[in-house]
Amino acid sequence: MDKNRRNLLKAGATLTATATGVFSGRAFSAEEQQAGTKIDSIPPLASQTAARLVTYSVNGTPSVGVVLDDGRLLDLKTEAHVRRMKLDFDPASMLSLIKAGDPALRQVQTLAEHPKSATLALERVELLSPIPRPDRNIYCVGWNYLDHFKEGQAVRTDNKMKSLPAHPVFFTKGTHTMNSPFGSIPYDALNSTTTDWEAELAVIIGRTGINIPEAEAMNYVYGYSAFNDTTEREIQQKRHGGQWFKGKSLDGHGPMGPWIVTAAGVKLDDVRIICRVNGVEKQNASYQQMYFKIPRIIAELSRGMTLEAGDIIATGTPSGVGFARKPPEYLRPGDVMETDIVGVGLIRNKIEPV
């Protein structure tokens, strides 16, 4: 990969525009794959006060916008200018919007209610990760579905863990893993050929806090997004003392998006976590099957450790991952990985050699 492409990847940009037919899970023609980003359908919001927030680019300039129910994109800076509204946040930065809190979100809701400026077609813009470059590492939860814990017992190289832990297992992914919802996943055969999928629901923290009580934890949730904890199994399990960080943290191995749905817009009991590879379903589980639910995760993670507005927590993957299959299955160049978080959104990433 040349330097310019690598820098784009680290910024969360889409390296190839091959993401059509989003949310459908169907096959894609060669012509469609060259057509750019096309959203076929949009999951409805659970509340009228919620919003779908995107970071997008036109001609290389990042902006924050709102995806309306009709599938059109409203640019917040342009709409605020038309209305002569002074924003409490930088309209080029999702982190700025999140950190500005409820007053800024109310401004967004006001702007989106009756737009006065021209809206944009999603297929005409480049969708970036909603948070192209997180301030801090992405927090992740391991073994958070019973079936996933059991399927890995027979193939894990470390057999010390015989039963599901009494507390959540935490690890992190480096910030440079962040990739766009339709960006290419780099594949370097000289480093590893064991690229695996892990579809996950991502939680975005909206308020800074420490020692957050479980009963209050949901008040700290800003919103949700689709995420894939793409993993190099051989690196994760056999190198570096069996520590997970490196195998989880290769460049571009953390696609997220296509937007953040604010907390009021998602009914968690209806959420399903699904992964497809080349249109074939590999994972499918509900939020209700999570062993440690979001309030417990936030409470445990924040014990003695400050969580900040804009932090991302990937809440764990269900069973069906490639390395635990018989025989094992791994992603190869040309494969297309879809991460479908029902009620939130779907991302689609092609595996590309570097």
C-alpha cells in the first residue's frame, strides 16, 4: 500500500468505492460495485427525537451531517448558516458534537426538523467512519456471548479459562484500526493469512464519568453504531505471549458506521448482530443473548478508570467466527464482509491485498 492510501485509511477514509446495496445482504453486480455508496433502505428510528449522525466527505473535506428518514443527507454547517444559527460545536468534527452534549444535540434536532437548505444524495458523498480518528483506543469486550465462549474452548491455545469469567474481559484496539463503513480491509499475506470476522454492536459514550453505577450507566450512552472487530487469529493467539492487542490492532481492522444512531433511536431488545461473508450468513444473535449487558459493561469498565465523551466500546461478538469452524474459515482477498446491526445500520467491507 502506498503512503497516500495508508494515510487515507488511518483517517477513516474509503479506499475503494464498492459499497452498493447496503442493508440488502444480496449479491452485487460488477456494475453496482463501481457505483459508489448506495443505501437501499434505512432502519427506522425508535424515537422522533433521535438522529442518524454521519461524518462524510466531498472533495476530501470532512463534514458532519444528519441522514433524514427519506435517505437524504443534511449538512449541519450549511443548514446552520442558512438559519443564522451559531453552533455549539465544530460541524466538521463528530467528537466535537458529542462532547458538546445535550445542547448541541438539541441544535441538531432543530436543524433536521424542517430543513431549509438543499440536501445531498448519499451516493454522491464518501461516508467516513462516524468517528474517523478516536481520541483513545477502542474498548472491546471478549467472550460476551455464551455460544462464542464455548465454540472457542476447543481451539484456543490458552486453556486456562475453563468457565465464563465473573467479570467482563476487556482489551483495546489501536486508534489506527478505525476504518470507514465501506472501506477496504488491508490483507498482508506476509504478515498473516488468518483474517477473521467479528460483528459487534458499538456503544458511544456521551458523558465523562468514573465509577458509574450500573443503574445510571445508560445515561452515559450517546448512541450506537455497527462495528467489526476484524482479527488476525494467528497473531492474536500465537505471537506476543498470547496477548490480544497486536492481533486486534492492524491498520484498518475496525470498520465502523455507517452512522451513529443516538440513544433514543435504538430499541436494544430488537437489535440483532449479524455477519455475512459473500452473502452467506456466518453470525446471528440478539442483544438479549449478551452475557454482560451494556449497563454492566459500562459500570465495570469505569471502576477506577475515567470514561470520556467520544469513547467507543465494542460489546462483543456472537458465535460463528471463522477460526472456530471445522475446518477453520478465514477471509481472503476479494471477499466481502457485511456487518449488519439490525435497528442500527449495515457496513460492507471488501478484503484487499496490500
